Amino acid sequence: MDNELKFDYYLHTKRLAEATRKSVIKQVNSFLQWLEGESIPDPTETSYNDVMAYVKHCNKQGNSQKTIAIKLMFLNHYFMWQIKEGEMQENPVSNIRIKGVKRKHLHHILKREALNYLYNNYYFADVADIRDKVILGMIVYQALRVEELTNLTIKSLSLKEAKIRVEGSRKANARTLMLEPHQLLDIMEYVSSARPFILQQTRKETDRLFTSSGTGDKLLNTLQHILVHVKKLDKEVKDWKQIRASVISYWISLYGLRKAQYLAGHRFISSTEEYQQQDLDELQGDIDRFHPL
């Protein structure tokens, strides 16, 4: 198997779509041709300065900052593969950020105490509310996405170990997360009584952990209903993305970037870095030198 096929297989294991893989390989080949022109025939000897020179080259070619950022993202895949293959020790692209590229907007971050308040004060009126509070807990403590909540099954839970298993997808890595002690009683009540009642009332047979109170399987209406009540508890709450961002920011402050990356299911550390509470557009002096505004 030649290197291009090996690299394509690596990208496939990262769950990149075929069209994306082709774009990555095309850009990497273009970069390798540039290296040859610069008398650097062995790509594993690429240095940080070489990459910065390539950035300058792309800038002279009229590439936009966004285009250059995408090219570097593709090259990041290539160098991470080389590291995995044992051909390189460091990724020369990992610490480069391009000025002028919009970063993910950091929401108003809710404090841990505010997240606890939302969960502890969510009201109970009927069995559906028990389900809704459990769902809320999975968001404010485990930072689960909508699709992850939908894909959870009864087997995802390990109540004896106080853990939940979240399966991977194209967008996120699989992970096993600890449940908070005060979640366990509500989850046990939901699994033992509320969930069977909802299934009986809706005449559904499913192994999914959560199901709607209607005829469908999607949770969007359920989540919207929960959000309405959460906003009444705290007017600072805007949406679920804000709550997830708050949880991830808390993890970063408590555990550091690498563990927070695992807990959040991020495939790349750069995704976790977006949640750091700092000026994400601040650049190093050498990047400023290559990209004057």
C-alpha cells in the first residue's frame, strides 16, 4: 500500500467523508510539490519555519486568510498521521493560527453554581418532567449534544459504576463519562418507573434511553420545552450551545485541555481550545510578520 492510500485510510478512520478526504489529499500533494521546489524532498523534515514560509507563499498567491487556515487544517491531518506512523515527533502546524479568521464565538459562560441551580430547581409535575430533568442533567453535567442524547440506549447506562457510555460519530469521539451523585436517584427513578410509563402511554418499543411523549422519536420538541422552563429559572440562559460551552469551559479550568478534549468528545484539541476564555485572535509575532494587516 503506497503512502497516499495509507493516508487515505487514516483519514477514513477519522470518519472524514470521501469528498473531504479527496480535498485533504489534493492539498497535501500540492504542499509536497511546494516542498520539493524548496529543496525539502523529505516531508518528515518539515519544520515550523518551513510551514510559515508556505503560509507566506500562499499569501503571495492571493489566498484569503480563511483559505490559508483551511489548508493548514488539512496539513494538520497529514502531520498527525506522520506522527502516528512514527515518522515525526512534533506537528509543525499545531500552534499556528491565522489572523483575520473568525473563531467560534464564546458564549456568556454560566458558572458551575448556575448550572447546579438549573438542575436542582427544575420542577416535577408528571412523569415526563422526570425524563426532562434527566435529559437536562445530561446536558449540564455531561455536555451531551442533541444527537448524542437521541442515540443513547438503556445499555449506555452503567448505574453501578455511575457511568454513561457515549458512542462516537463523524463529529465526535466515543467516551465514557462519570455521572454526578445527585443525578443517580433521578436516573434510577426515570429508568424504573417514568420511562416504562411513557413507553406504555405512547405504545412504543425501543431500547433508546429517551423518547418523546408523542408518536415520533425525535427529541427536538422535548428539548425546546425544557429550554423554555430553564430560561425561566435563569434569564442569562440563551440556548443549549451556551450551556455546553459553559460545561466545557469548567472542565478546562478543572482538568486542563487534554482531559476536557476527551470529556467533550472533540476529535481535535483545537476544538477544545476554542472554549478557552482568552483572546483567540491573538497571534505570535512571526505570524504578524508574514500577515501584516
